[in-house]
Amino acid sequence: MSRESDWLREARISRAQFFRMMGGLAVAAAAPAALSACSTQQNTGATAGAGGDAATALKFIGVADQKAPMDELVAAYRKVKPGVTITTSFAPTDQVQTSVRTQLGAGNAPDLHVVYPGNGSAMSMTQIAQAGLLADLSAQAWTTTIPSGFKPAFQLDGKTYMFSAGSSVIGAIYNKKVFEEAGVGELPTTWSEFLAACEKIKKSGKPPIALGAQTPWVTQLITYALVPSTVYAKDPAFDDKQLAGQATFAGSGWRQAMEMYLELHKRGYFNDNPNGTTFEQQTSMVATGKAGMAIQVSAVLPDFRKAAAGDAADLSMFPVPGADDAAQVWIPAGVVVGLGASAKSGNLAEATAFIDFLGRQESINAWAKAIAAIPLTQDSGSTIDPAVESFLPFTKDRAVPFMDQRWPNAEVQPTHFAVIQELLAGKSTIDEALKKMDEAYQK
């Protein structure tokens, strides 16, 4: 088993404590990113700033759900620093996890790049900062406002290495018209009610749930939506016990969550061939009314609205109820994917200056609004998307970070992706899947 990092030891608190420290906001975690084919945009500025400084060219590589806020904020920054040119490009998560991570190690990474909160992936804050590849942002004013419960997502050994504008939730993005046409009245608040709603949609002739499991990160979201209810509602200290070697995936409510996942599959509640369906196809199915819902992170809600053939107001969200007692339904909530500056950047001062600009409250508000997130900090100009308002009552004491937040290495998450695809294909059993995840956890 890999050595547990210092921040994990310092942050070893119960889930309930974690949320109490937050004062009711959604808690820190790594959020999976919505992805599309690579795209590039160059934001040009003048050849020199107002003070006559030579022009500086910065490069940023991110993931697709960062495009809308980055486009807006890079344009705003150009007005503040006309002598700085920022070229942005956006790539799929698996590409970022390999190519950008390799570039970081080789010393030829972009000045600014996507960073995932906490630990658990090759491009996570902890993994990169431990390798000395992220610039220290601790001197920036916005870092002093990070809520206590968020700090493990942003900080290593007390130093801040990542910026993120807020938090998102995982739930069901649904098409209101499909639900109405199928006779689904009240939104489900228990697992039995959720299955009943799925059955009505299936009988109406449409797949209740669109699943784009060909895109690896999508595979994890249904498990993540269920595990808060099957694991943490019963044992809020599960992560602590697992880190101490006193709990396992195989011996916990993870088994029940996977059984529920496969129950949806066996009942025919997914679209045909989920493993051959992409995120983009999943999005289109729900947005155009060809499927009832998709279990997704709220950060991609703008993608669904953009893809809507009719009125984007037909799309909203509700928490996925993973228990038959509504009082025992918990939800996943986590800090949205952020960005950092390469410690080896030749333009480090300008790169970190841009991040400092992102840390202004008006920038936080703009970023959070663009991706339907809950702002990291809030003022009178902050807004919360109506689609996620139904999740807010859960964030006080019935929400947990995305599961990979406290996994001790970057091996468990891709293993989780793979075993879900194997389960959907009928090539593995739940016992085998959980065993592989436990083995990955111990590396």
C-alpha cells in the first residue's frame, strides 16, 4: 500500500465533521469533467501592456467543461492585462491524464493547466504537488477564504496549489417533458419510487436512463450517486476505516451500490449498448427527449442545455435516491475541476497573476454561473442555478465528497472505470470487480 500523504493524516475527520466545518456548503472533492473533442482558442492582446511591458504569451490546457468560463474570464483578463496573450485548448480527460502529466514531468507543460481537487487521479492536486510540479499559490488573498472543509481539495502540507470556483453535485439530469409524457408526477425520493419512475418511462417507449459508458469517466457516476446512501449514511467514518485497513470495498455498501447499478441494467432501464455510447450521445439523448434522464455531475448541465432541441428549461436535476427511506438518502457533492500553474513555467509570475484574477469574487461568481456550480465563496452577486436548489438541503449533513477524494493513489479510479464496463458487458462479477478495486487501493 502506498504511503498515506500528510494531508490525509491531518484531514482524517469524519464525514459529519467535514460538513459541519463547511457551514452548510457542499464539500470538497474531485469532480469528473465533461469532455469533448479537442478545441483551441487564442485570446490575443496588444503587444504591450499599459505600463509598456513586453507582451507575454501563456498557454492553458483544460477539459471541455472549463471552456465556457475560461472564454469569459480570459476575455475579461485581456481588459485588465492587454499585454498578456492566453491561448486555451481543451482535451478529453484521458488525454489530459496522460499527455499533460507527461509534459509536467518533462518540464515542457503549458503555463496553466487543469488540476483535479484532492487526490485519486494522475492530474490531481496532491499527486502533482507532491512531485513538485505545481506552483504555490498560498500568498494569494483568495486562499484565505477557502472553507476549512475544502482545504484537503486545495492544499498539501498547508500550502494551496489549485484554484477552483465552487462545488457541484451528482444527480439525475432529466427531461421534464419525457417524465410528464410517461406519467411520472412527483419526482422520486426513494429507490422504489425511482425504479417505478424508470418503469413508466420504459413503458412509454424510451430508455429511462441514458448511459454513455464508452466515455470512461461516465462509468463512475451512478456508483458515486448511490454510495453516499449505501455506505456513508450508515458509516460516515468509512474512509477513515478504509485508510486504516479496517474496511474494504468488498465488505461494505459498495457491493449494494453495484447490485443496484446492475439492477438498472437488468431491468432494461439503460439505452442499448451503454459501452458503445459516448458522453456526447448520452447528452443528446436526454436533451432532445429521446431518453428520460442521465446520472451526471451538475457541472455538465450547461452542455445538456446547449444540446436541447427545444426549450432548455425542460431540463433540470434531482437527487438520485439510493435508499428506500428518504431520510437515509445522501448525495455526493464536490469541488469542481480547477487549474494550477506549472512550477516550471517560464512565465510563472504572469501565470499566477491570472489565477489571482480568477480568485476575485466577481470571477468566482462568473465561473460558477457558467457551469451551474455553487460558488466557493458568496456575495450579493452570487447566484445558484435553480436546477441544483433541490440538493441544497442535503449539503448540511447528508452529503459526502466524490468517492475518489480520499483514495490513496491514482490506481483506484481507472480500475473503477474498467470494472464497471466489464460488469455492463457481462464479463465480470461484482465479487471480481470489488476485489480488483481493493487490490488497486492497496497499491
